[in-house]
Amino acid sequence: MTTWRLFLLIVLTGLVADQASKFLAVDRLTTALSRTDGSLRARVEGFYSFRHLEPWSTEPHVVWKPMWRMRYAENPGAAWGLFRDLSLTARNAIFSLTLLGAVGFILFYFRRLRREQRLAQVALSLVFSGAIGNFIDRLARGYVVDFIDWHWWNRPDLYFPTFNVADSMITVGVLLLVLLPAEPAAAKAKASRG
């Protein structure tokens, strides 16, 4: 498989997984979509057009009582709510510029990767997919839908900020990039001559 096909496959799969999981979160963790006529089309339209659904959220769904539950949350900011207090216009400007910079960097770096650098290709594809997935939310709603809620052993007051599949892809991609073994200098020199 060529590197660009791999990139496209991971990005499209990631976007579908992200948006489908957010749709399920809105469908199962709020009562908002029950206000539609019930058809899949109306529910999908509602998913992208209904705003500020926290008042319609249901009780969290417990996946594993000591540590994991699913609950609907809206994050207008970046990671851990950063920039959440800025106006929508200011947030959109910051996130749009950040996304453009990230996309440019990822595509530039991805083009320079050699065919055998599959792990780096996967990592960059995951980061790209996660960034686009959250940006779709921001364009559609002005905030990101989060729903995965982890807390420390039966202590909901000790928790990790609620997140989503796109956040997970970004995190895994960045961790892979950080943990990638450094290439020996000889391999770098050979690659730059080749």
C-alpha cells in the first residue's frame, strides 16, 4: 500500500469512527434526537444542527463502575478547556489558524517520510484525523462533543478531563511520534542523498 493510500485510509476511518461515536453519544446520552421524526436522516441532521444539549443530557452510562463512564459534555475550548472563556469568534480564529498550521506541518512532514517509516506515517495520520474530527465539531456547533469520562478508582472527584475518539487519536499519534526510535545518523545521511 502506498503511503498516501495508508494516510487516506487512516484519516477516513478515523473520521468515520469519531463522528459515529459522537453521534452515538448524542443519541444515547441526551434526549435531543428524540425530538426528531425518528428517521436516520432527521437524526443526523439534528446531530449537526442542534446546539447546547447539556440540559437534555441523561444520567451517565457506567461502563466499569470503579473508573469509566460515558457522559455527554460540551467543550468549547481546547484540551482541558483551554480558551473556553474566549468569544466564539476568537476561539474559531485561534482553532482555525492552529488547524491550518498543523495540517501544513503534517502534510509537509508526511511527504518527507520514506516508505519504510510506517509507524511515523500512522502517527501523523492519526493526529491529522483527530484534528479534522474535532474541527468538524467546531464548525458545526462551536464546541466539541466529549463523552468518555475516566476517574480514579470509585472517586469521581479525581478525574481525567472528559474526551472523545478524536482526542484519543491525537494523543496516540503524538505519543507514537515522541516514542519513535531515533534514526541512526548514517540512515539519515543516506536518505538525504537518495
